[in-house]
Amino acid sequence: MKPKAIALQKERQSCIDDVQSIKTSCARDHGKRHPIECPECWTRLLNRIRDRYLNSASKEWFSGRRPFLLELDTMFSKAHNFEVDLKTIEQRIVDEKKEWYRDKVKNIGLQHATKSPSEDRILQLKINDRSISADQLASELRTSLSDGAVRNHEAFDKFIEQLRNASSPQARAEAYVNTFFQPAHDPRGAAKAQKYIDMIRDGTSIADTINAMIRDRHIAKGDQDQKQALHKQLEELKRAKAAHELGKAKNDKAQQDETRETTVSDDQRDLPPCSVCTKALDAQDFIICPLCQILGDYYGLRVEPTLFCSQKCENERYEAHVEAAHECASGQRCVLLHDEDVEMDDGRTVLVFCRECVGTLGIPSVFCSARCFNENFQYHRDGIHVSKRKSTQHDARDENQLEFDPDDKTRYRARKIEEHLVTFDNAIEEWQQKTGFAVK
């Protein structure tokens, strides 16, 4: 057992022994059945128990919980006058320890280690629900983690005990690593999580480490999620496109009624035919590829829009169009082609545009994810930005946004990849603000 754990155990046992000694001496010397019948011994007993909590020499679970300790001090004062009994004080201590447990679970982010995002959200609600007892919460947590790193009641309790008795930051870090990543039992899984293991061992808090895991999971979404999210935007963008095209010359309702037929006719002639069946499009009812829409209408790039006359035509050709016309700018270096462990999630897509390409250089560079852009940033910048800047005489001093490898100054990465990208969702929001139409 570690020195800190030994000290805590000694302090607890010392209090138990002293209380028993007071009871024994009171019965022997004063002939009382219980110290409560003896003012002198009752005061000694209360003061000894009070010192256990208010003057503890060791850092324990109640250390720093000032409101609780102040309340406890008041309760001991009332106990001197028999206004509060010991059972009430004991129950208050038990209740506070359960609240400490709830706070501990919340602060270290154990709920994020559940098997799915939905379980994470449910458990988070239960942690915040004070009507749910700590005992029930512990049971819920064990159940949620039953197939994960914390496999059973004994393992969970052992983990909490290791945290409580850890004598150094390194010991706490190893408790987290051994429980969540189990390098001894699952070396292959631990190897995949080495980045997070190193973060914990280097001093990153477990909450920040879990946040990093969640953030990386979100930016590691694959092509399927992106296509699904794009499909969700189709109907919305179709309505916004039609409203934009048909509403340009309509300043009021009367003028709109008078010019509708002419406007529709003009727009009809401006629209290209359906990309699948070549049928002429109805200016009030067509579907446009949202990527083409944003790149062309918002960023002003020379992108031939791909339109569909119906849902049937869109279903037939849309995915092939995305793969052909909007291939990830990382090309053969795309993470989806090389990383079999790219995780999928229920959240929104993180399809991104290169900010400099679409905003300054006039290049429709689209990446399948922020993670892919980040991992291929130097390849993209060296191959596209540098040469295009020279040909267009565009001077972009972005060295302060780069982070160079200390062992090889020719290698670098983006200091903050967020500074170099625009997410698809944000581009849509900005386009809506520009056109004045809200997508609902």
C-alpha cells in the first residue's frame, strides 16, 4: 500500500480507536452507559469526531468542500446542546460523500467513456439530475461501462480507490491509462490510442484528453456521412436557389404578381438542362448540387452547376457527380483511402473548403474532413498555394501560422488548422446571410 493510503488509513483508525477509548473510559470512570449521559465525555467525543473532518492532516474526499465543512461545524455545535444527534451528522456525511462521488464522475468525464454518443448524453443528464441518488448513478455508470474499460463492480471500485490513494500525478495518470486503455490486456487497442495515453502521462487532464478524443472522432468522419449531410441540404438549397433566382426583381407583392410570368420565363432560359435526362428545368422546382451552389454563387468560382429536374434524376446521378466533380483535394493521400479505423459518428459532416483556395486563389479545393486537410496541409500548401501565389503575384505571409518540426525544418503543419478552413455548414450560413434567405 502506498504511503498516502497508509496515512489515511491510520488517521481513520486513530479516530475510531479514540472514540472507543472515550466510551470505555466514560463507562469505567464515570459509570455511564454512553458518553451522551456525561457532559465531559460527550464534549470530548464530539470534539474528536469534529477534528477528524475539520482538522484532518491529510487531503481527503471532503477537503476543500468548504460549505459542507461549515455546515458540519454548525451541526457539531448543536450536538453539544443535544439539538442534533450523531445519526443525523453521520447521515449528512454519507450524503455529502455521495455528492462528492457525483462531482468526481462529472469532473473526470467518465460519462464520455460510454459505448455511444446517445448513452453519453443520457448519462450526462443523470449526473446532473440531483433527484437520482449517487447509488443509482454508480449502478448506471457501471452498466454503461460494462463492455468497456471498466468491466465490473470490482474493477470500478478499484479504479476509484487508485485515484483516491494516488501519491503523485504520475500515479493518477497510470490509474487512468490502466483503466481506460488497458495496455496490458489490449496492447493493440492501446497502440491505437497512444496519442491519448501520452497526453495523460504528459500531464493533460482526463477531461481535456477525453475532449480531444471526442474532437478527433468528430473530424474523422468519412465520405458516407458527408453525402448524407449533403442530401439533407439539397431540398433546403433548392428552395433558397429558386427564391433567389425568382425574387431578384420582386420588390413588393404587386410587382411580383405582375412580373412573375416574365421572370420565370427568363430564368427558364438561363438554366441549363437536367444533368441526367437533359430535360428543361422548371425554374420553380429543380435540385442543384449544394457544393456547386456554394462554390459558384457564394465564392464566385467558375464551377458549372449540376442540376436535376427531379428527385429520381438526383438519386440516379448525385453520388457519381460528387465523387467525380468534388473529389477530396488530398487525392490519393486522402485519409479515407488509407485509414481503416476512421470512425463514423451521428453528428453533422465536417466537409471543409480550403479558405485561401476558395477565397483568394480561385481554386475549388474541398476536403473530406478537417482531419484530412490537417494531415495533408503541407502537401496541399506546397503543391497548390505556393505555385499559385507566384503565378498570381499574391503575397501571403502565413509563416506565423505554421509549426515547424524541430528535427526537420523542411517539415511543418498548421498551427491551428481552423484558421485555414471554412466548414461547409459555415459557408451555407454565410451564403444565406448574403442572399437574405433563411434556410429552415
